[in-house]
Amino acid sequence: MRPFARESFPTDPTIHLIESTMESKLAPATLGYFTIVQQERTGWTGGLLVLNGGGRPLEFQCTLPLRPTKAHEILFGNTLRQHLICDVIGPTLLKKCRTPISMLMCEQTESLQMSDANCTIGFVATPENDGKSYVAKEPDGHCAMKVRGASVLVAMEQMEAAEQVAQQMSDFPDVIEPFERIREAIREAQSQIARAA
């Protein structure tokens, strides 16, 4: 289960400079967006898009489609989805990412269990995942917050860091829309692969 590839935008070397202020030195906040596209025909494909505070792309990574074998489906049973998201696809994309991520926005609830992330993780309620009821329940150890009008679920111990990131996102256009950019980029990559075959 290792057929991964990446595509990335060149990163602007000035992005990593630290801004100095009278109060503190904070690196500009970056939002990472992680999602999975699962299709019967192609399999599981993950995408990671890193954006600056204005919503512009700094880096994009995606995996090649991953197709679990029948043996994997049998052995992992109901935990296969969580395994693929938290243990295989998510960590692979995060390890390949060269841009520091202040907060990782996800639209699959399983992503909240990703232990390899070196940043705050937020589950975003989107029309794709119908997650508003999940966020409203506030599962144990998590709190709901608003980021630019979107409902986001964050682990309690990461809430302060999430609030600091949210304060820096005043110019961010739309918290939910980048997930669609990832899905479109994955569809485009898959169509290019299909044309080349």
C-alpha cells in the first residue's frame, strides 16, 4: 500500500519569514486543508492544500489512488476507513509537506484521530459531510468554534492555538471552499492519468 506521488506548487521563499510585532513574533498563519476522495472505480485519493492567510495556495500534494485489497477489507473490517485516513494517507501527505501548517482543516471526522499532525486539527462542517450535527454534539474532549462563519470542531487542548490562528484569518475568503479546490484538482489529476494510459 505505498503507491503515492505528489504534486506541489513552488513555494515563495518569503512565506517562511517571521513578522515582528511589538507584542510577539508570530509566523504568518497558514491553513492546511486535507480531504479524501473515495471512488469505486479509482479507489482512495488524498489531497492536501496549504493556503496563506489570504487563501492563496502555497503547496499542494495528492496521492495516487490507493485500492485496498480484499484481504485488507477483511482484516480491517469497519476500521479500514479510519486506518486509511489516519494511518496511511494523512500522515503520508503531512510528511511530504514542506510548508509549516498552523491549523489543519479536515472534512472527515476520522481525521481528528491523526496523531502524526504537528499542528492543530479542526473538523469543518461542510455541505459534503453534513457535519453540523456532529459538531453540535461536541464529542468528548472537543469544542466547537466559529472560524470565518464556519463551524469547526477542535480538541480542547488545541483550542487556544486554534483561536490564535482564527484571529489571523481576517482576510481569509471562505473556510469551506478550499475542500472543493482539492476535489477538483484530484479529478483533474485522475483525468490526466486516464488520458495518458
